[in-house]
Amino acid sequence: MIKGFFRCPLDVTGRIDKVLADQFPEVSRTWIRKAIEEGRVTRSDGSKLEPKTKVFPDDELMVDLERPSCSPIEPYDYPLKILHEDDHLIVVNKDSGMVTHPGDGTSADTLVHALMHHCPDQLCPIGAPERPGIVHRLDKETSGVMVIAKSDQAYHSLVSQFSDRKTQKKYFALVSGQLSGTEGEFNGAIARHPKVRVKMTVAEHGKPALTTWRLIKRFEEGFSFIDCEIKTGRTHQIRVHFSNASNPIAGDLTYGFKQNGKSPVFFSRVMLHACELSFSCPRSSERLTFRAEIPDDLELALQKLTPTE
């Protein structure tokens, strides 16, 4: 990164955002535009510029393209389950009960706080200040694989892959009821619940959503263990789709699960686990796949239930 006096080269003329992008290829153009718009790139006399402002040879500028410190987020010493880490990204197996990033009503023990302790000032700050490096989320009670960006290159690549549905996301879930058939799909569009703002619902005016599932095992107590894949990334997608089919995920009180006093298992959280995530490496385009083993609480629940076959 660069901060200080900058003189435009003698053979360079053009938009300031493109000139700086050419001169500092290690800095993303998005970050350069943001720096210009925030007044961190000015003429030597302090006058502000716009990204489209034309500059000429020998023009003198004051440039600050440094990443801001994430110090307002206090590091949280927590034993992260790291599946992979390099200079561009980090992949973790998030524990159930951990919120992904700070927000209204959260405390200082989110995944971002823990990452700030593990790799301080290494997370990409392009997104919102309270969520450096975050390119996707898992619900608080959902455990499993998450990827976080360190470099600008990784951030833009991963955001694009999630947006363009080029990632592959697989989950294990224990759902209520003995599902008929051995596989299926749900394609109901998902929207914000009209009355309960913290919930989502299937609605015609919602955004397209597609979830496919495959049966792994049925249990006599009235549960089905499945794996599923989401082809889209809507908020609470799997939880909403199975609830809408009258098969809420075990432990999901928000979406209609009711604890049966006769069940040998008491579910203290939503029994949903992100078991596999695949994406293309931001540097080499090699396809990468990371897996997280079934967590102990879900494994214990499966052991206490009685298979039908």
C-alpha cells in the first residue's frame, strides 16, 4: 500500500482512478475509487478529485491507499478450527453459537473478533468496517465451513463466485418427519416475513431459491437425516424450505420445530451443519474443496436415535 506524495509519470495521462490502478497493481481498483471518493487522494494543494478526474504528466498528488486498521474490533482469543490458511484467504469450521460478524445486539465474541486475534490486520477491509474479509455468512446456530478473504484479489473473486453461483455449498441436516422418497428439491421463492422481520418465508414475490436434498437415514422417532445443497444463497434458505414442507429442522424453534418430550434427544440448537464448500482459488483458478466433519452434538443425536433400516 502507499501513502504520501505522488507525481504522475511523464508519459501518463488519463482518469485518476485508472492511472493509480496502473501504477499500483497490487491495489484493487475498487479500493482506489473508494479512497478517491473519501478524499484520501487529492492534489498537492488539498483540492479533492473524483475518480473520473483527468490527470496529466507531472501533476502532483497526495495519495493514501493504505488499508485502515481494524483496531476498533477488539481481538477475541478463541480456538478457531482452521481448515486452511494462506496469504489470500482462511477457511474455518465455525462452531455453532458463534455469530459471523458484529451487528446490532451482538457481543464481542463473533467470528470476526476471533479472526482479528488470529490474524490481526490481515483481513481484507473492502467491505463494511465491522465485517472485514467476510464474503458469506452462516447463521449463529449453524456450524461448518466458511471462507474469509485476506487479500483484495481474494475478496473480489470470492464475492463474484458467490454472487454468480459458482460456489458449491453442501449441508447435513436432521429434519422432523420421515421424508417420502430418497431425494427431492424445493424451489419456492423466499422473501422477508411480512409480520416477523427476523424471519423469512416462501412467497411468490420473493427471490428465486433452489435447495436439493438426498436422504441418508430415517429414524423411528420421526426424524430424517439428509444432505442438501443450496444452488442459491438466500437468508435461512434451508430452514425456510423444510419448514414450508412441514419438516422443520430439529431444534429450529424459529421455524416451527416442537420438542417432543418422549424423544431421546433434546435439541439445544438448529441441527444444520455446512459440511462442504467448493470454490475456485482466487490466484490459480484451481478448484478447491473443504470439508468439516459432523460436529459432536449432531453425531451424538444421531447415535441416540433408532434407524428404521
